[in-house]
Amino acid sequence: MLNKTLLLFFLLTISSLYAGSSALYEKKQAEDLHYNTTIRAFMKDNKTITELVNKAYAYVVFPDVGKGGAIIGGAYGQGRAFRYGRWIGDVTLTQFTLGLQAGGQAYSEIIFFKTKDAFTQFKKGGFEDSTQSSLVPFYSGFSGDVNFDKDVSVYTSVKGGLMLEASTGAQKFSYTSRE
């Protein structure tokens, strides 16, 4: 009787571990698809982005950044860093702003690092100036790019929202390596 009980316990333990790992696998697959879909959408809208995906030293993709404000504002997003198409790290974006702003918006962002030095500097974290102005109507669409310097390019694609903004603030990136 003890052997049957141990066997039953063992089988139940194995089946629960399998079910848990299967759910984690499905969640990871859905997340991977979300990032791949975001990258493909950027590439579809702009041939320069296709070249950058293929030639940049590294790039960071934020599929979903939420932003809102009423005089004081903020934004937050989680992303992944890629080098030559391989996922190498996790990145969080946190932004705080002050100024004329009202509303909220959702957007995707991709940052390209053309050199190893530019990416190394980014991985150190810290704050970046975040002076900006925007008008976001309800619809979504491609919204252009910003070049911080010759080695870093940022592209965003607005998903939707309603926001008027002329603000200044700081943006912080936190990088966690997977390597």
C-alpha cells in the first residue's frame, strides 16, 4: 500500500510540474510573439528601421509604453534588448515630466544603438533629459524618430490616446542582462 501511495504522489507531483511548465512556456511564447509583432510593424512602416534592425549593434524594443499627465506626468514601459536579433537583456523605462500636459497615450518605442560604445553607455543606466512636445489624437500611427546623437536613434509609434504636451523632465532606463 505504501508503494502505491508513493507512486501516486510521484505521478501527481510530476503532472503538476508539467502543467506549470506548460503554462510558463505558453506565456513566454505569447510575450515573444508580442515583441516580434512590434518589431515587424516598425519594419513595415519604415525601410530605414529594417536596415537598422539588420545593421545596428543592438536595439531595445518597448511594445507598450503608457504615458499620462496633468501638469505632472509620467510614463512606464518594459522592454527587451536585442543584439543581432537575439534577446540579451530586459529594460524598464520610467519617465517623470512637468509642464503643460493633459491626457494619456499608449505607444511603442524602439531605440537603435549603432555602436558598442553607445549601447555600453545605455546599459549603465542613469537619467536622460526628456524635453518634449506632442499632440496625440485618438487614432494611432507612426510618429517619427529622434536622433540623440549620431550613434542612437529612437522611433515611436503611437497606438492611441488623447494627449497635449509641452513638458520637460527626466527619463530613466534600467538594464538587466540575460547573458
